[in-house]
Amino acid sequence: MSATGMFGRQVVQVLAQQGVPVRATGRSLARLEPLRAPGVELMAADMDDPASLQPLMQGVDRVLVNAPMDACKQQRECHVIEAMVRAGAQAQVVLLTGGVEHNDALGDAGRAVEQAMSDSQLPWTTVGPQTVMESNFYPFRDLIVGNSLLLSCVGEAQVGFVALEDVSAALAAVLTASVEQHHGRDYVITGPQAVSFTAVAEAASAALGRPISYQDMPRGAFVDMMLNEAGYDPATLDIEVMCHLDAFRAGQASRITTDFRQLTGRNPTSVAQWWQANAAYFLG
């Protein structure tokens, strides 16, 4: 579900490259068009419209469940699971969940979806990225290019940043294995070690060939900057940014696992490796 989002798009492309037939879905066929490739079927559907989900379930044996991160996430993901139950095919639920522990509304919503998944009696697996480097660092491109500066409000909190490519590879591994191999498993995908934003700035400096500084801001000042300069509205800022940074600061994103290595047979991407691979994006 949501094949046009950050995770869905990558997973569709990985599966297509492996020659695995995949049905990619989203609200707009036009937005799905860039995913067209041999073995990829494009089908429009709306997670807010349960009736539109039913045709998607015909002939599939795995469903990646992942709705956009907003106030409707819980309802939309439950709609998908309910449509799978009505289809009666006993397809496997592969739920993209959060690897960061959240003691807030986002965490409550995630736990409600996991309960609905468990209650469905369908085979299931959860895959949760700790926190993805692309969503943490890409938004600061202009600030890094223009001011050689990385901003946050988490102090020296240790975070197990993970590369989007690694999350996609882990999801593809689950989606292409036997259902029995991963049924009832909860995987948390992390980088090889937890690091601070100061260490992130050091890795960026080495990759970009110039000093990049990390400036830690008071939480209130950071919120004001995001509202007044980055153009966020309060509700979007809370669910897309601040609830995650609050969890970082509370030490809820420091967990490191070997799940990625177990699923793929290779080591996860480090922060230093990620910056080397993505340096061109930040060089202006």
C-alpha cells in the first residue's frame, strides 16, 4: 500500500529488479506511472475508501501495509487489514511499523494497528526501521550547502540511524521468503551502531571535505524555526518531526539489532558510509 511514498516506492523497485511480480497501488495512476516496469501492475485505490481496496486483494499472497504518517494512519491501515480478511485468501500482512519507541499518540496508533493485525488471524510480520537517514538529513540540504550547519534539538542522544536502502532490502527479504519463515516475527532494522548528531556532523564533514557543525537548539526555539521558517503547521510538525525528536532525546531510538544481517546476510550501512554515498546531494 502507498507505493508512491518513500518506503513503498523503493520496495516496488527492489522487487521488480528481482523479477518478483508486484501490484503497486496509490490514489493516482499518474503518480504510480514512474513505477511502471516489467512485472509491476499499477492499480489505483484509496485507503480512505474501503470498497476500493477489495479488488487489490485478489490473487495476492503478501500485502505490505504502510499508510502516510498523519492523523489518519491508524484508520487507513486497519482498512487494509479488514479488506484482507474479507478477501478470505489468508494473505500475509507485512506491517511497516516504527522501530523507535513512542509513548505518544503515534505509538498508541501503531499499537492499535498491531492489535488489529493480531486479531485478524492472518499470518503477519512487522518490520520497523529505527529512523531513516534520508528523512533526518535530506531536509537540511540547503542549510548544509549554504551554512555548513546541521540543526536539531536532541542534545547528544544516541540514535541507531538506518539507510532507506537497507529498510527496503529487509522488507523485500520478508516479502519474498516463505510465509512460515517470518510469521509472528517483529524485526527492528537499525544501523550498525547508535551515534549522536555530533558524530553525524563529523561523518558529513569527512564526506563533504569541509567542516559541518552541529548546533543543538532548545526545543521551543527549534519548533518556532520549523513553524515560521520551514512552513510547517503545528499538527504536521508534531507527527512528522517533533514526536520523533522527542523520542530521540528520551533515549528511545538507541536500540541496535542484528535483524538486518539476519534477513539479508550483509552488514547495515553506517552513518559514515551513508554520507560518502550521498555526498553529491549536499555539495550544491
